[in-house]
Amino acid sequence: MTYEEGIEQLNWQAQPPPPARRRKWPLRLAIVLLVLAGLFVAADRITVGIAESQIAKRVQSSQNLATKPSVTIADFPFLTQLIGMKLDHVSMDARGVVRNGVRVSDLHVDLNGVAPSNGFTEAKVDRLSGTAFFSWADLEAAAAAQHLDVTLAEGPDNSIRVTGPLAGLGKVTLQSKLSLGPDNRLQLAATKVETPIPGLSGRIPKDLDFPIPVGALPMNLTLQLNDLKTSGDGLRVKALADHVTITSSGISGD
């Protein structure tokens, strides 16, 4: 070995080892997981939107609604609920539902325990709880259909103030209470006279009493008279139904 070769070998042995490459796999794994989570959320939201649209379409068709209702599937993620084919909570809002000539201004329904099948063409619902809202204008239109020209407003203790003409006595304001008959038939009956008119002689006239024949509400909902509330804008009545099956052709109950 020459002198120059010996010096070169010593220099090579004296060089420090190359720095260890930093481990970047935790960061890369975190990035991958974030991307996958984002894709899962996006897929979940797209899928739930499709399902909501399908449910709304089926309800509109089966319940003969003029417009498609707004449907919201609660709880996240939706895909895990879909795998089990059981939706915990679905809410629906339908506007302008007309039954027997009576307009329900807004119908809100919470569907609990929804089991869809056959590609969302059918669904069994354990329990439905809703609220039917009737604006004063819509209730006045229901009275007008019965040839009564009345004005309605909120009264005390969930009563309704009815103002209208009485033969030979002019306009009078009465407090009326609601009762409930078969087929969601609301009945308005006077219980007190607010306008002091001597000609009545303590009599409570029935000239301004009238029925509100709501009839069959969507999804077999039944009005509950023990849970109603009058307000400045109208009348809200709770509605319930149990064990309802919704199909593309209609509904059925157990």
C-alpha cells in the first residue's frame, strides 16, 4: 500500500456516519386517516341526502301531497344506521296539506324507529308524533266554506275568539271551545259572550258554531285535543300515530 492510499483510507474511516432519516410515517398515517375521514363524511352526507329525497318522494306520492315535504334524517353517521336498516329519528315538514277542503298550514312530524326496505319504497315506523298548525286565515276559510263570515283570534285558556254577525243583533264576539269527534273532526262551540248585547238575555248563541272536518291526516296521524295551543298566529294541535307502514301506494297500520 502506498503512502497516498493509506491516507485516503484513514480519511474515509474518519468520516461521520450519515444522519438517520427522520421517521415520517406517523405524520403520513395521520394525513391518510384525515383524508379517509373526510371521504367518509362526504359519502355519508351524499348518501343521507339521497335517502331523504327518496323518503320525501315516497311520502308525497303515497299521501297525495301537492308538494314534496322536507325530510331530515337525524344522527350521524347515517351509513351505520343504513347497514342496520333502522333509522332512529326522521323529521318531516309538509306545508299546505289540504283535507276535506281544510288547509293544514304546516304539519311537522317526528318519525321514530323507521325501518326502510325494498330500496326505500317501503318503511315501517314504530311511532309518529307531530303538530298540525292551522293559521287563523285558513280556519276562517274553513268557516267561509260553510257560509260563515267570521274572524278568529286567540282567546283565554286556549279558547278561540269568534267575531261575526248575529241576525238582528249586529256583530258579536264569542269565546268558543274546541271538541274532537271521529275522523279528526274539530268542533267549535260558543261558551261565553264577550260583547255586551242586551238582546241576548244571557243566552249563548250557537249561530257561529261550526265544524272543522280535517279528516284523514298523512300517515294516519290522529289529533289530540288534550294537547292544543292557541297563539297570535293560529292553532296548534298535537297528532300521534303508532306502528304505521308507508308504501308507495298508501299507508297501513297494525
